[in-house]
Amino acid sequence: MKERLHSLQQEAEQKVAEAKNLADLQQVRVSYLGKKGPITEVLRGMGKLSKEERPVIGELANKVREAIATAIDEKKEAFEAAELDKKLQTEQIDVTLPGRPVQVGGPHLLTNIVTEIEDLFIGMGFEVREGPEVETDYYNFEALNLPKDHPARDMQDSFYITEELLLRTHTSPVQARTMNEFKGNKPVKMICPGKVYRRDTDDATHSHQFTQVEGLYVDKDVRMSDLKGVLNQFAKQFFGEEREIRLRPSFFPFTEPSVEMDISCKVCHGDGCSVCKKTGWIEILGGGMVHPDVLQMAGYDPKVYSGFAFGMGPERIAMLKYGIDDIRHFYTNDIRFLKQYDQA
């Protein structure tokens, strides 16, 4: 039986040496090491051997099995290495080719504008507050001196969800909510940026969704001159120290008196051109002194407290600052347009 095992080992190693591919190797493995292979048959026949021969033949059979398995594995590794080398030769990578750059996004121009406005007013002592975009009719209109039958509601054609819920038409409700939160017990000095919605036809200067930044300052002895000083500081820091401002009388239901603020045209410096329609001035925002009724509804005694409020549109400010001629550029996601202002 020893001769039989030695003979099987020689035969198997010869078959391994003659194998031309992995399939041939697998066939050798099955033929010699499988359940029906000759080595298995030798092991099954050990019961006919004497007690002295069994351990000797058993040890030899295991050695032969291991030798054949080792030969097969070594040959397999040689085949795999040759296959890998062939692939490397046929699938060379040209490491001198330029890589594909990863496109990194940046803040939207409007995000940059709002952040710049926030930083400016935070520097003047204002805090930033936010509120819900789905607002109640009370906070959107009534708390701002716009009762249900007020004609000024027609100026803000609204998206109503129910009779008492709507998409806010301005960020002023955040001011009303903040004053209610303070219950007339302490001053308010805040700005509230955010999206607002109105039923409007989209064109070069109008959109059904846009952004606003509104400000409010309520305290004892707040005057119109304080409002003018804050807005003048804003205009000079945002548009340049050479900018001048002027205030014109206007009307807003929640402020009295109310004003519109213009800045001197940066193109013609006040001489008059097509940008400012030959006036030398460009309208930029609206504001005024908080109406006593608004203060009273929020819990502030109008005989003790006074305040001013203002509101501006970041889209309009961006259009003026960067010479953008169509508000729709902000929302159509044209990468060519947006990438111009990555560092804005």
C-alpha cells in the first residue's frame, strides 16, 4: 500500500505539472483528493490492515494528500500571477493623464447677500430671529394693523391654505410674534430674514417667491432720526461710503409716519442716467415709525415706547449691487450665472 500511495503522489504531481489552466488543476484536485478519489479509497481500506500498519499508512496517506494539495495550490498561484501580469500588460493606466476635478458648490448669491446684511446689522446690535413661513392671518395682517376689511390687503395678493392660514406675504409677522413674546416688558432690536410668498406674475422684476429682511427697534425715546442713522449706516457700509440717502414720505399700514429710502445712483453719482431713470436716485427699501396700534396690540404702551421698522428685498439689493437685470436668474439654477458669484 505504501507503493500505491507513492505512485499516486507521483501521478498527481505529474498531472499538476502538465495542467495548462485553472480548469485542469480543478480536475486534478477532484480526481485525486475528491470523495471518490484513490487516496480516499486507500483510507477506506485501512480496516483490512493490521494494528501495526494502520498508523503508518494513515500518516503516509495524509502526507501524500498534503503534498498533492500543496502542489495544486502553488500551481494555482502561478496561474493567477501570470493572469494578473497579462492584465497589467494589456490594461495599462496612463498616470500622466489629467485627473477629473471635483466640482465643489458654494453659497448662493442670495445667501451671501443675506449673510452680509445680517453681519452688518448684528454689528449695530440687532439680533437675528426667524418665524414660520406658514402663518396665521392674525400675525400676517391683523397684528400689523391690517384688519380683515383693510384695502391694503389687496396689495399683497396671498396664497391662502385655509381661511386663517396662509403663506406669509412678508417677514413682519416675526416682529409681531417677538413683541408678543416680550409682552411689552423689554426693548426689541431685531432683524428677520426669510422667504415670503405673493400671488404675482413672474417677470424680470417680480416673483411669486422672494426673500425679505425686515428690522425692528422698539424702546423708550426711539425717534425717526434713529431710523435715518441706522439706514444711512447700512447704505454706506453695503454700497460704499460715497453713497447718499434720502427719505421720501410714503404709506404703510403698520408704520406712521412711513418713508421710502433712496440711495444715490452708483453709476452716475446723482447726475442722472438710464439706470436711475434720470433721477439720480434708486429706491432701495421702506420703513417708518411703528404704528401706535401695532405697539398696543403687542402689549407695549405707545405713550412709553416707540420704535421704527424697515424692510428690504435681498434680490433687489443684489440686482443693484451687481447690475443683475432679471430676478429670475436667482431661481433658474443656471450654473453659468451662479458661478460668477461664488466669491460674492
